[in-house]
Amino acid sequence: MNIQTFVKNFAEQFDDTDIREIKKETKFQELEEWSSLILISIIAMIKTEYGKNVTGPEIRKCNTVKDLFDLVASK
């Protein structure tokens, strides 16, 4: 698993946010487009791409995309 690919996969879950805005240090919950639907998309992407299960509460504890990457890597 590599951080660049993870950031790309993460950014692809957003429709209206320019993917160039999303970097590993992005505080994703502060993005205007962040919503419960995006949260569900992120959970599904992680399951599909990485075969890992994460929960909404676990994701909400993460501040940055890197924090989320670290969470997925630790599972």
C-alpha cells in the first residue's frame, strides 16, 4: 500500500472538489464537500481497494488523509 495511490483513490470519491486540493496533509473533514455519503464511499473504497474494514467512528477520529492511511495500514 502506498500513500500516493491511497490519496488518489481517496480524492476520486469527491465529485466537486478538485483532486489537486487533496493531499496527505489535507484535513478532509474540513472540505466543503465532506458528507455522510462521502464517508460511506470512503468505507466502500477501502474495502474494495485494500480489503480492509473501517468504521465511520474510526474515520471520524482521523484528522488528515495520512491519518486515515495509517489507520488502514494498521489493520
